[in-house]
Amino acid sequence: MTPTNPTLDFLLTRRSRPAKLLGAPGPDRDGIETLLTAGARVPDHGKLEPWRFIVLQGAGLARLAAAIRTRAAETGDDPDKGALAFEQAPLAVAVVGFTRPNEKIPPIEQTLSVGAVCLGLLNAALASGWGANWLTGWPAYDRTLLADELDLDAQEWIAGFIHVGTATMTPPDRPRPDIAAITTWIDA
């Protein structure tokens, strides 16, 4: 019999809440700082910290959503697909990744660490009782938008926008991976 472990139970049942189902309130500043602290506790070979956070709330979210809609009109991208998540959730954290020159730690290890930050932040929000979702979408890849609105330089990129708020409903679960189909055991 497996002993009860609340952390493992959480990980086995965790699921994101779509940004369109997130509403107010969101965490306060102390709560956000706690989530960011938890999110940053990830494997980071060489202690390079190849990431940073941009916290978007209130007028900052509205400004970014408006800029996304304007940029969509210029590029032909879907304005709703880009802007709605920023208009609906009360908080979004842009996880910005970059690589630091280092002879011992290759860029891929730094990139994987940035992805771990996204998952750590998402799980911290969910474990705290918030609804949360990790999204990218075309705004995460539009260099003009990122430079103009989030002040990203050419070497920085968005690993994810973590949207956080109060879940207004629980959507049905989705199919999960068939572990037996994707696992190879080597024991000899």
C-alpha cells in the first residue's frame, strides 16, 4: 500500500484552468512574490538564473491586450487568440528566458531550466488554490510586440505567460498519456 502523500496526490491530479475561466480576484503582491519564489526553485546548473519575470496586472494587462489587438491588425494574426487571456485573468506573469555565455553549461540546459520555472510557477499557483494556465501563442513570438511592450532585447524570449486568478469553473479533465506506451524499461 502506498502511503498518503499530499504533494504526490497534488501532482497526480493537478490540472491547469483555462485562462478564459479565470476571474478576479488574483493573488496580492505578497502572494505573487511567494509564487515567484516557489517558481524560481528549480534545477539551475551553474546557478545562472537564465530567466526573469514580468508581472502584469490591472492597467498593465489592459495595455498589453490593447497592443496585441493593434499588432494583430497589422500582422493578420487572430486578435482574440492573442488578447483574450490578458483581458480575462487578473494576473499574468511573463517568464522571460535567455542564455548566459558559459563554457560548462550549454544553452539547452539553461532553456530547460526556464521551462522548469514556468512549470514551478504554474504548480505553485495551483497548489495555492488559484486557477492558473501556462500559455504562449503568437504574442510570445512577435519580436516587435515583445520589444515595444515588454522591453525584451534581441536575446530574450518568452517561455510562457502564466495566467493566474480565481477559477470560475472546473472544466472536464483531458486524456492523459499512456505511460506504458511511452516508457522503456532497461534493467539488464
